[in-house]
Amino acid sequence: MKVVILGGGIAGLCMGIYLHQHHIEVSVNERQVFAAVGGHAFLMHHDGIAVLKELIGEQDCAMPGRVVDTFIFRDPGGQVVTEQHLPDWHCFKRTDLLECLRELIPAAKLIDNRIFSHFIYEGTKIIAAAFRNGDIEYGDLFIGADGANSAVRKAVLGEVVFQPGKVKEVVGIARHQQLAQTFKGRFIKFQHPAKGLSFGMIPTSEAEVVWFMQYDPSAGDVPEDDEQRSSEKYPELIRDLCLNNLADFPADVQQILKENDFTTSYIWNTRDFDLLPAFHHENVVLIGDAAHVALPFTSAGTTNAMVDAKVLMESLLKNKDMHLAFKDYYRIRSVPIAHHVKLGRELRDAFLNPSAMFALPLITAQVND
């Protein structure tokens, strides 16, 4: 059997590594040419860490990421509202994790610069994936791991109805050695008690701090049409949005904004969609954001993608019929995914309409049937 993975992000690479380790022929096809620079960061809890450790095994690959063992929730004045220990949580820069995962699979199985175009059929059976550059990859099983805007999902399941997240995030990385050392191992989040506005920061190295501002765009926003995005003034507009919203937040926040290069910052429009009735069609199956998208308040997106790969691999190994494997995979994964979609929306609503400081917006364990 040959498996063709469409998408070489975290979900696709984890799946490719599992297949390679079980001696199954695999091809991982990524639309971009990988470069270990840029990108954002994310938190990962125990379930994702366990998958990563399993993938690395005894191989000579350093575990990326930094331990985050404390969550500190503060008000805009800097006063601590709550502090919580985080068991087995890490913070990763996306590029660091991708670089590590790419080392765990032979380079010959990774093919960049392939943007999925369409499937090729023999009768009603899909036999190959065609790419915009004219390449064709034949296979027996196809895995869509091409993200929230999945072209694979659209090709086999049709359009999904995205629900607007109603919350946006500005994301940046600031170089500030003193703050990175001071807050090492801590995730700090400031939450406004009366409106949808928060600021979070996590040190990702000895000198870097990843930060984000979550905000309600109905209270003020930056125009985001294509002309504005390409404008030289766009970084300045993002900067002004942050400075105006966070003017009353503590000195540490102001220092990070001062040190930040806004030409590398971006605005993320959060959104999700309802649980799909299935994650597969015929010999095509979806994993990661291609299969499901939850709002970022759950901090579960990357972990879910990695667990998807593990569960799908286990289902394929115990079911000789791929369709039975796909159904088994959906049975196991649909429960936690539905929970995360629901929880993400509840936390979003609490964020937008806070009557008091709400609880820690992090998933601490997977939900299974």
C-alpha cells in the first residue's frame, strides 16, 4: 500500500513519520518550500508531548520547545487573579517543531512546492493526486492534511460553513532578553474584566517573547482588504491598534510592544466549523485542521492534529479494511473534537461578555469516549 499525504505541516509530517516507522510507503507533499524562519508559536499539553516523544523515540533529534509550568492570570493593572501549575506543558515555535519533525523522515519522502489541484479517478476510484505544477502522485490511500482551508476536504466533502469567531488576534515575536529571562517557564495573560480584550506572552527562547492580543473587532479594528495589507502603512496600523487598546496595561506589556517589529506581526481572524459527519470519503481521509477547526481559546489545535495522526495510524494497523479504519478513527476522535468546538465557543462568548474574570482557557486533558 502507498499513502499520499497532502499537506506537510505538523499533522502531515506526524502521519508521514508514523507510516514510515511502520514500513508503509508514503509521500508527504507540501505546498511551500520549507524555511526554518518566521511563523508563530503555540502551547502543547501532555497528549501532544507524548506523541512527539513517541515519534522521536531513540532517534538523534533534540526535543524542541520550552517547558511552561505556570499560568498566571492578571488584570490590566497587573494584579494576579489566579496562578496555576501546568503539568507537562510546552511552548513551541512552529518552525522549530517542523524542523524537528522533518528530520524524522527521509528527505526523499518529502516533496515541497506541490499545491494540490484535483484528484484523478479510474472509474469511481481515486488513484492519484494532481498538483498545479503538473506533477502527479499515484497512491492507494490519500490523507488530507492541508489545513483549515483544505482543498482536499472541498474536493471530497464539499464546502464547509465557517462560523465567524468574532474575535481577532494580533500575533508577534519581540526580542527582549530581560523579559524572556524574567518570565521563563511562565505563560502570562492579562484579561480586561469589562470587555473583550486580553494580552498574553510566553518566552520561547533566552531572548524572545511570543505575544498576542485578543480583541473584539466590533470595538475598533484595522481595515484588512488586500490593498491595506500590502500597504507600507499596514504594520503601523497594527501597531497603533495595539498601543491604543493596551494603553492602560502594565509596563511589561508596553515594553514588549516597544521592542516588537510590527512588520513581522499579523492579524489572525479566528473561526471554526461544526463537527463534520465523517472525516473520510472513499479512500481519502482528513486529519488536523482539514478535518476540524476549533477556536484558539482551547489551546488544543496542534495537539489535536498530532493525536489525529496517532489514532489514525493505530486504526489502520488494527483494521485491514481502510474504511473500517476510517470509521474507527472518527468514532474515537469525534468526541473530543466536538467538545473542543463547543468549549471554544463558550470561552469566546465569555471573553466577549465578561461579567467577571473567567476560568483558565486551556484544555488539560483529552476527552475520549
